[in-house]
Amino acid sequence: MFTGLIREIATVKSYQNSILSIKSKHKAKLGDSIAINGVCLTVIEIYDDGFALELADETRSIIDESKISGEVHIEPAMMMSDRFEGHIVQGHVDCIGTVSQITPRENGTDFIIKVDSKYISHIVPKGSITIDGISLTINDVGEDSFRLTIIPHTLENTLIREYKIGTQINIETDMFARYIDHILTQKEKRNKSMSWGDIDVMQMGY
């Protein structure tokens, strides 16, 4: 599990045959889970100046592979003893969004992000969302887009500063919104009252 707080901006050394090599100050261990631009991956090799991770076919089919080049956000999985900040992030990318509008404000910058409309039910006004691994608060939600206001500190310390119109981003929607939507959808399909046992079974599927 992650919190959506970026710990370092690292650099991709290479990406070949599903193996991603990262140059980083973070001292990883074999088997560690590390989110790379919001994608949870497992460390399979350690270098003096970084580590390597492997991307499964399922992961590669969902993410925009252009997001694993150049500089990337990294966040090691949180430990039980860590202070909980941000929000609950699984590192499971739901979809790719596209920056459609950027508007500077007096104390921040508005970004309009367009997504496939089928994901809008999982995007809640004033709720949380993960963009390239960053925990952010949603301001407004439309039929196929949502608005974020990025404060100067976040803009200066993340790769959001490099976003332009047309930039594609990894999006993980709110876990609880996905659970609720799934439960209600299954209830409608079954057309019957559901027990807590039914709900537990559905939740175990995540």
C-alpha cells in the first residue's frame, strides 16, 4: 500500500523486455514494492545506484509506456509504523487520462483532465485521486473530465510542472468508490438482497 506522497524523482536507465532499470538514491531490497509514476512494481535486482523492476503483461496493457522514461516519481510501499498521509493508494492504474486544459490562478494552477466517461463514477468531487503516483484532491467533476488545482509547492516538487496540453497520465481512482460501485453493480445484476458475506467475497476480489 502507498500514500501518494512522492519520495523522490528518479531516472529511468533503461526499459527493455519488460525490465525497468531505475537510477535512484533510494536503497531498495529484493522483493520490495515500489510505485513508479503510480504503478506498483516489484524489485527484482539491486544495483549500486538503483534497482530493476519487472512489468507484467497486464500492467503493460493498461499504462502508457511513455510514462516509464526520463524522470519518474517513486514511492516505496509504506510500513505499518509509518505516519499515514495522503490517502490509500494501491498502485493499480485504472486508466490513462489526458491533460486538456491548464489555467494559472493567483495561488495555484488548474488542470482539467479528460478520461473515459466510464470511470467518472469512481471520481468524486472533493475526494482523492492519484495522478502519476501523486495523491491529489478533486475539485469538480464533469461528464468526462475533472479539475485539479495544484498548489505552487506541488508544482515545483513534482513532474506536474512539465505537463502540457495533451500530456497523458496514469490515474488510480479512489479505492472505496470502486468498491461501492462494484457492490451496487453486482447487486443489480443479481437482483436480490445481499448479505455481508456476499460483500466480503466481492472485496476479497481486489
